[in-house]
Amino acid sequence: MAQKPSIPKGTRDFSPAEVAKRNHIISNIREQFEKFGFQPIETPSFENSDTLMGKYGEEGDRLIFKILNSGDFLQKANEQAYSERDSTKLTSSISEKALRYDLTVPFARYVVQHRNEIEFPFKRYQIQPVWRADRPQKGRFREFFQCDADVVGSDSLWQEVEFVQLYDAVFTALGLNGVTIKINNRKVLSGFAEVIGESDKLIDFTVALDKLDKIGEDGVKKEMQEKGISSEAIEKIQKVFGLKGTFSEKIEVLKDILEPSEVGRKGIEELEFINSAIEELKLNTATLDLDVTLARGLNYYTGAIFEVAAPKGVAMGSIGGGGRYDDLTGIFGMSGVSGVGISFGLDRIYLVLEELDLFPETVSGNIKALFINFGEQESLYCLRAIKELRSAGVAAELYPDEAKMKKQMNHANKREIPFVILAGAEEKESKKFTLKNMKSGEQASVSLQELKNRLV
RNA sequence: GUGGUUGUAGCUCAGCUGGUUAGAGCGCCUGAUUGUGGUUCAGGAGGUCGCCGGUUCGAACCCGGUCUUCCACCCCA
């Protein structure tokens, strides 16, 4: 080996076993998506830069992977920007394409572009990789999969109710019990800012509030003050910091705080609607919890905000998120279309399932039986049986070379193939097969019919 | 983008204040066993000590840079 090859930072190779486990998660998610009436679409891995740039805030722009123009890109480079070392300006003159950063913005682009072919409300799901030029950490990669389901063209709050149930359905199907679906509402956050008279500092305010469980009450207040929010203002929403109890108990406290704010009252109304519907319909294994500190997410959320936390005791960032955005397609010139959607973080769900040992053994994707190769004549005899087994739905194969028995048995053992079939001259003569169970070591002489019966 | 951390055999890791031919366990290969794997025993292969440069008589070890890993911040799935 001259020089070890490698892959870029934050990317990964997947072994057969890993792919099988990932497929197990994806197929569960897909199955639930379809059960809930979502239809799949796919979009290109890269988009025109102006489709993506400016949609995720300044931080987002930095994290978008840009694709260099083909050909002699420096010929057309903006000379002034180059000589001034103005990267932002230079970038637009040497790169016009970028890898997609999430699935929501490309979806909005898709909706606008295909508006005349789409029947609204349109429910689509999309399972594809996205790329972010972020620094990798645990559960954070530069290439990862998102599994999104969104509805556009419906203002109905029943959609939010459906999404809560969808989260519950997927995590229940995966055997991941005890996840918490945290919900908040942007209108409640706006209400807070309004009540304290700092509506123009809404973003700073919510970003600080979001860190409550991380840096504590004092830390949040300190950060708010640093952003220019007065302590008198913060005092007005003091009760927010100590919010406890059930969903309804929290709502009662919020009603009190947000009484003066119309938008705040609207937010509470929406939360109550969703909660009472869920209480009526019941969730299988998940819990719906009101978390007013939840402010994550993209600048475009206008109503509900969702985030899913792994079961207690698992150290992992959120494994899903989503929300309502009233005018997502507006950025592409099509206003008045409301959308709401959620996302599943495949790679993080994988890590959580792995940590809790929740992958069923059956996901291996392995063959059921290996035929030992005894030579040309015997192989043909085996291949005839293999053909029949396969059409009966049994995955089986013949060891390709006439190697030593020990080597062939060892191969079956290493691949954890549950059955080995020995069919040499003797078996061929008597039209039998020797079936060996690799786990128990038992073996039996059986007919082809019996072989099929035992392996199907 | 900021600060820190990690890198020695396929894997997990030892390697004294810099000092001859860099070690272990597991794995791998061969044989004991020419139609029986997982156990045992005997033997064997495998390393430019992440990469580049510097200090030194001498560097896996010290210094600088770079890449990578993981962590915190920012932000986020």
C-alpha cells in the first residue's frame, strides 16, 4: 500500500451490515409516510446557487457547499472582488451551483416550478442526502440523510395533528419508545417579544431562550441583556423560565403572560387545538410536550415548531424537527401558500437505535444457505436445487471454487450464513442433500422437497 | 468560523526523562484434520509510528505546519 486512500471529513462508508440497518429505518419511515398519504419526489443533489443562498441566514450561507464553475473559472472571476479578497462577492462570480443544504427549500422551488401540475393540498415525502460544510461532531456529518414529509396548500391545523401522529407512528414502528415530541409556536414567541416591547429583537430573544436547558436561567438572561434587552423587560416574562407541569398547566400560565398580545393568544389557541386533538386520539409510545424554549429552526417558521428528542438517557441532539411556514414559496414568487412539514434525521436515529440495541436481528440481508462446491458435476446438481430454492424465495448460493471443505465451511461461518448444504457424489447419486444447521451443528439427509420446506 | 483533543500492525491499545533489529491481545494465513466451521495446539505473515518539514550524533517520543478523529462554542438533523 503506497498511500492509504481516504474519504473527506464528515463523510462515511457504509458496510453491508450498516446499509441493511439504514434500509430498515428508511423502509419503516417510507411505509408510514405512504400510509399517511404522502407521495415521493426527488430533486437534484445540486441546485442553482441563487435558489439556496440567502434562505438559511448568514450562518447557513457559510455552510453551503459551493461548486466551482467548470472550465477556466478564473477568466470570468470578478477582479475587483478578487483583489479586495472579498470572498462573498468573488464566490458568486466563480460558482453558480451548490449542493443542497436541506430538502425544504428545494421542495419550495419544486412547488413553484410545477405549480400547474400539482393538485393541492400537495403531500410529498423526500428521502435524500443533504450536505453541510459544518465541523463534524457526534451525530453531525457533512453528508447526511433527511427524510422529510411536508404538506403545502392547507392552513388546517389538522395537518399539525397528523404530523404529531406520524412521528409517533414512525418511532413506534422502529421500536424506539419514549421519544418526546416537543412543540412550540412561533406566535407564542412573537407574543413574548411583544409583551416585553422588544418585537424587533425577536430572533436574538428566541435564540437566547432556546439555550435555557443548556446555560440555565441566568445564562439566558445574561445573553438577552448582552443583546440589548432590558432587565425590566425580561422581568415581565419571568414566569416563562419556571414553566412546569402538564401541557394544560403550562398553557394556563402562558395565557396569563400573553393576555396583552393578540398574536400570542392566537399561538396559544393553536397549541390548545393540537393538544386536545392528540389527547383525544392518543399516541402509542411518544409523548407530546409543550416547550416554549423551542426556537430552533429556520427563519421561516411562522406557526408550529416541532423537535423530537431521543428517549431520556440517550445523549443525542434532536432526531427530528419541523414546523409551519406560512409563506415558504413566497421567496420564489408564489405567495399565499401555507406549508407545514417534519423531518427525520436518519443518521441520528441510527445512532440511537444502535445505542439502545433496537435493530432486529433479521435485518442482516444475508443469504439463508450456502452450497459446498465439490466439483463440476456436483455443482450442476447443486445449481439446479439453488434455482428452485430461489424461485421459492430462498436466498442461496454455491461456493464458487472447488476449495477445501475447511475453507468453504469457514466462509459460511464468517458470513454467518445459517445453513450449509453438502451435496457431493454420494448425495447426487441418491438424489439427496445434506443440510447442516450452522448454529446447532445438526445435520440431516433430505430430499429437494424437504430442503425447500425447511428453508422457506 | 473560534478553542481544545486524537492519530503506533486489519482492530483495540502498550511503548520509561529522545538511545540498537517498535511490542501485546484479538484478527488473518498455513498445518495437526485429503466430506465438516465455531474449541484446542504448533508455526507464519503483517508497521515509511497520519503526512511534510525542523531541532539533535540520534526522533514513535521534542518543535512548527498540515490532514484526520472526537469535544466545546456558533449553528444544526
